[in-house]
Amino acid sequence: MAMAAILAAVYVLRYLLSPSGRRKSLNLPPGPRGWPVIGSLGALAGALQPHRVLAALAARHGPLMHLRLGSYHTVVASSVDTARLVLKTHDLAFADRPRTAAGEVTSYGYLGIVHTPCGAYWRMARKLCATELFSARRVDSFRRVREQEMRALVRGLQAEDEAVARSSRPLLREHPRRARGTAAAGSSSRRRICATDLVDVLLQLAEDTQTQESEASLPRDGVKAFIQDIIAGGTERSAVTIEWAISELLRHPEAMAAATDELDRVVGSGRWVAEHDLPELPYIDAVVKETLRLHPVGPLLVPHHARQDTVVAGYDVPAGAPVLVNAWAIARDQASWPDAPDTFRPDWFLGASVDVRGAHFELLPFGSGRRICPAYDLAMKPVAGGVANLVHGFAWRLPDGVAPEDVSMEDHVGLSTRRKVPLVAVAEPRLLAHLYAATE
Ligand code: HEM
């Protein structure tokens, strides 16, 4: 009898503590019912990419949607207003990341930045990003490296056999080599800014903070985890974005012509585009923003995680729930982008104040709030410079027999959301020959 009572009590407790039990007393956002045990996991495992499935579900259930993924409550924000609630109004409540085995293993036990829970260590990491790794001075100090890599990219492209239609993928896959120190005299802090690459900076910081209390110090494994985050964020994402931009320009010859005209006018045919030209190239800037609007490499950002029970727009979001922001759906929402929001139209951004730095919730390629990408300035330079130089230096065309509308724009979700099918295009040099040989 006593055993039966204990079992009954355990059962009732388990029921009350389980998501479905608690659900009775929670006012969860609307959402699909899902299947027993797996919830809505089946819908996300289909052929369609998750951001598209979630956008279709949100169209039915609403801009703040609840799903059960296995036994987890999951909440998805799919409109400007709900994204603002998640990333701004309740920023702190959702500033965590879900803990996953993969995140733990790849970040040496949450010692990087991306997967690290919101706490003292993460705050130290973000401070390092702002003051040491991605500060304006640091980003500027790598300008020469970016320019050298750009030269290497166009040289490589020019060296290809012009008769062969070629895939841009191997070319765009190239990424900055480790920046090499360029000796600088002066105070030690100045030496650290000017003379070192990011690996040196991190090793120095690890040494400097060795004696501090553990949460504010950077251990050796932290250095490795930081470098991994930087490589993952810093190489593929920029290359993938450049590839999307060239693909869209090939599909829209009028936009390619407008970009080329601007470059001819502002830069001229006697030299390559330099970073100081970029502020004078509003159309190139618009092409990059429009590419990031239609093809955000992180369409659902990086998942956030509710640190505490929170009421959002009158609905309960329970502590522990992963919270997703569907930046892809928001960037194609008719309410913000009227008339054909799926169409590539750089003109949206000409004379408009919308930027990508997290203040305009209709365009969130880098996220917003506490967890916003800390490197958006660093990322935008090679992307804008890459698009500008590839358009300036080459006349692009599709292989014979391929029409612009035939270029597949299917995406594939991986580390970044990239083209499913590599781009194949012909690039013919259009500047003076000696420019392609120059290394500086
Ligand atoms: C086109 C280029 C890039 C795009 C579109 C991009 C986008 C993003 C997005 C959407 C997030 C998540 C924001 C959120 O969770 O709300 C993020 C986070 C992050 N990105 Fe980037 N990123 C890019 C380039 C870079 C580069 C170049 C680096 C480093 C060198 C970098 C480092 C990071 C880090 C460390 C985080 C995690 C921040 C945190 O969790 O506190 N990203 N990025």
C-alpha cells in the first residue's frame, strides 16, 4: 500500500514537472500540437530547411509560436515586434545559449564565446571582443592583410583558364592567412595592437590574466575555443555571403550593370577598390545588405535560451526553453518589405537608413542585443570589399545556355546557410593586365 502511494506521488510529481504537465497551467504561445513524444521534430526533419518550415508554421500560428521539440518547449519569434521583444525588451532573460553536447565538446567545456552561457566568463569574453579582438583599431590594423588576400583572390581568378566556365566556390573559399606580426615599437599595449595577430593577442591575454580569479581569466583551452569560434565565424560566413551576392547579381543583370557603373565612376579602371572607397559606393553597400537580407547565413541566428520564466506579449515562456528568432522570415515579411519581398532589390537600401547593426529589427543578419555578432564590422569589410573587387575586376557571365532564371538559389543549412549547388560562372578580366599581377 505504501509502495503504491509512493509510486502514485512520483507519477503525479513527474506529470506536474514534465513540460506537458506544466503546460496545463502555462499560457503558452499558440503553435502546432505535434506528435506524442517527438512533438514537432518530424516537421523539422523533412526536406524543407528549418527556417522555411518554421516560417510556414508561423504564418498559420502567429509571430510568437510555441512548439514542442521532443520534450522541450521551444519558442519562435517571426516578426519585427516579437524579435524586438526577445532581443531587446527581454534581452537579458534570453541571453543564454542552450546547452548541447556538441556545444560543450567543441568549445572545450563552454570556454569559447558562441556556446558559452551568459555569465561572468561570457562577459569577460565579450569585453575582450570589444576592446581587444574586434575593436576599430584592431580591425583597421588588419587592413593590409585583407588587401593582400583580395589581391590573391583576383590573381587566382584571373589565372584560371578563361575558356572554362568555373565554379566560384574554391576561389571564395580562400580566407585570410594568419596575419603576420609587423614589428612595432612603443609601449607594450601599442605593440599588442599593431604587431600581433589574433592568436598572439589571445595568448598574451591568457598570460596576462593567469593570476586573476578563474571566471575573469582566459585559460589555454579558452584560447583554443576562441580561435575555433573566430575561424568558424570569420571564414566561411564571409565567403558564403560573397558567393550569394555574385549569384544574385548574375540573376539580375540590371543590378550587375548598376554596380559596375558605380565602380567605373568612383574607382575607375586604373586600380582595385580599396577599403577607403567603400563609403563612396552606396550601390555596393546596398547589394551587400540586400544579399544579407535574402540570404542570412544564420537564418535562425544562434539559438537563445530562456534563463527564467518570462511573460512575452502576454504568453508564458518557461525557463529552459530554447528561443529562436527567424531572421530569414522577418527579412521577407511583406509588412516591412512590401511588393515582392522575395525579389533581389538593392534599391531598398539606397537613401534608406536601415543598417545591419541590430537597431533595425526588420534586418537582423548579425542578430541584436547582448548576443549580437561581436565582429560585424570586421565581417562587413571583406564582404563589401570582396563583392566590389570581384565585380570591378571581372565581367561575369553565366555559362553558355544558362539563363539568369536558371541559376538555382536553393539553400542548404550547415555551419552557414550556403548555396546548395555551387555557383558556376565565367569571369573575364576587365581591368589592365598588370593590375592582376600586382601583390600590393
Ligand atoms: C557575414 C559574416 C557574419 C555573419 C552574417 C554573422 C552572423 C552572426 C549571428 C547571426 C550571430 C548570432 C547572434 C545571436 O545569437 O543573436 C553571430 C554570433 C557570433 N559571431 Fe558572427 N557573423 C559573421 C561573421 C563573424 C566573424 C567574422 C566573426 C569572428 C571573427 C564572428 C564571430 C561571432 C561570435 C564569436 C558570435 C557569438 C556571440 C555571442 O554568442 O555572444 N562572426 N554571428
